[in-house]
Amino acid sequence: MSQKVALVTGGSRGIGAACALALGRAGYKVAVHYRSGEEGARAVVSELPSGQAVAFKADLSDPAACQDLVKAVKEQLGSLDVLVNNAGVAIDQVLAFAKPDDFDTLIATNLRPVFLLSKHAAKVMIRQRSGRIINLSSVVGHTGNAGQSLYAATKAAITGFTQSIAQELAAAGILCNCVAPGFIATDMTKDLKEEVKQSILARVPLKRLGTPEDIANAVEFLASDRANYITGTTIHVNGGMYTT
């Protein structure tokens, strides 16, 4: 296990940082990707034993950067066994006022890098005859949410994409799954007004927001040998608000 390598995108904070730490503590070498949060990425690296993690900077909205990132991880760390596509943004707006540019931004940030990184990582994994691709989707990609039609569209697309590549790549020993977080206590939710938080909690049977570690535990499980017969599926981590 100590020789296996995991790449976590958006690994400088929140869910991505928790995933990077969970995989590092499970024995993986971890490539911690960041775009602008160098300080956070370095902090994640510093929490793991020396040589266990390396920070990589890349703007994944640039298609060439996606290919270069996979190449750099393979060259510096020796392989690529687990890809965790976590990086993303949320732009909330009701449909009547939604801007085409916002939709373009969400596709370029949330969806296209999942395709490109999976494509380039799969080439490495096919040669190895093994690998894991774990994509972070969202509960709103399954249930919808008022004011998040554009964001939900990108997350729903990730689910369909993952189910399809799971069928394509199974013969090469590559497992592809999603983890769909519910409402998680991260930078995206910390500034919500109290009445908004209470309305969210009213929809969650467990009556609390999830933690980044709740998501990281599911990601680490899917990366492990305990998940050897799981592919093309979604693990929902949302406190019971959606379970299908």
C-alpha cells in the first residue's frame, strides 16, 4: 500500500484536504492538487510523514494542465493508482437570472476536468491493469435544489459519466465510483445565514451538517481493497436526506 499513489484535486481545503489526509494516513503517497490555495496544500503535506505527500499546482480549467498534472504525478511519484476528482465551485442563481457565462464556468471547473483527468489517468491505470477513479458528485445532482440548477446539472452529469466509464474500464481492473455529499460544513456553507442553515437541517434526518471527514471516510473505503467488487455506483453521505 505504501507504494500506491493517490491524486486528490482541490486538496488544499475542506473535503479535498480531508480526503488527502485520510489516504495519506492509510498508506498512500498523495499528490495534493491546488489552484490558488498553496498555503493550505502545504499545510496538508506537512501533516503527513516526510515524503508521503507532494503539492502540485494546476489550473484545471486549462485542458493542457489536466494532462500535465497526471504526467507530473506519474513522473514524480512513480505511478497513479487512485484519482479523486474533488475540485469544483458552486454558483447559485435562480434560472431566470442565471448567466450563460456562469454555466460555462461550472462546466469548465466542475465537469470538464473530471472527463480530462479521468481520461489521462485511465491511460496510466490501463497499463497497470488496476486503478480507482472516485468522483465527487452531490446530493443536489440527484434531488435538484432551487437556485442550483446549473450546479446540479454538472453534478448529475458526473454521475452518468462515472457509470459509463465504470463499464468501459472494468475489463482493465479499474473501478469507478461516486461519492455524493449532502450539506457539509465547509467554506461553502460557513457563511450561510442562520435561518438558511436551519432550513437545511430540517431536511436532514440526522439533524447536523456532515463533516469533511465523513466524506473522506467513504472515499478512503472506495480506494481500498475492501471495495474490490464495487464499481459504477454512488455512495450517498448526506445524513439520510437522500438514500436511493
